[in-house]
Amino acid sequence: MSSRIDHNLEEERVWIEKSKTDIGAFEPLYNKYYDLIFRFLLRRTDDETLAADLCSQTFFKALASIGRFSWQGKPLAPWLYQIASNELKKHYRNKKPVFVIEQDYIEASEDLKDSWEQLIESNKLNEVLHSLKEDEIRLIEMKYFEQLTFEEIALLTNCKLSAIKMRLYRLLAKLKSNLEEYV
């Protein structure tokens, strides 16, 4: 299973339509999107067991409501992300959200290592991350953690390519401004 978004929408449409009458026909959709949704949930929980549970709930709910899904010529991924986000919100309703940045990203550059340590010690990174909206966090995750192209993000979010680029560049400028003294 690849984290890259398969652009064969016709095949996906057929799987969705078949899934409405045959539960077994949902398997290719599950296989296509499981890793993507699991990694999204893992980054938000930092707990493999919890992420797997939430991922299972996400796909269970998707399968249970696939009959009401209306094909609009777009991939299933945005709908799955929305279900996963709702499951996260339900889980964290009375708890603080978790943001996970893997150690590999920090250790990749000696220049950044000191800045990261200062950010973490000052709690500024946590403060900035908590100030972001859900869709802003998702955009950063898709671009920099999932390493999706702008085109793939536009397809997944059902937005125009130019809008995705503009939102990401504005978001990066906002982050840079808020973290300027550290980076």
C-alpha cells in the first residue's frame, strides 16, 4: 500500500458503488487508504494501539455509511479524513490534543537540533501548534509528513491547486513569524 494518492478515480468509483451492496468490495478501499489514515491518527495520538483503534472505528463507520456516500468525482480520502477527525475529537473531547514530531525529523540537521530543543523547552512550539486550526494542521501533515504533492493535496481536499499553494505559503509565513526568534 502506498501513501501516494492513486489518481484512478474511475476504479475507486466502481469500488464505492460495489461496496454499497457487497461488504467485501470495500476491501480495496480499505487497503488503499488504511496506511494514510493510520499515520494521520498516529501523529495525533502518539499511541499505536489507540491509533489502530481509532482507525478501525473510522473504517467501520465508513463502511456502515458507504450507502449514503455520494460520488462527486473525487477520492474517498477527504471523507475518511473527516471521519477520522471526528473520531479524534470524540476521543479527545475532554483531553488535550497530542502533536507528534518524530525524532528523525529533528536529528536530520544539526543546525535545527538546537532550535528544536529551544522551542520545546520554551513551550513555544506547543503554544503555536495549539493555535492552529484543524485544516491548517492537516495541510502541514499532508505536505511535510505524508510528503504529498500540491496536486495530491488539492485532490484530497477538494480545493484548487492555487488555493492549496497560497494557504500553505501563508501558513508557513505565519509559523515563521511566530517562531522567528527560534529558527
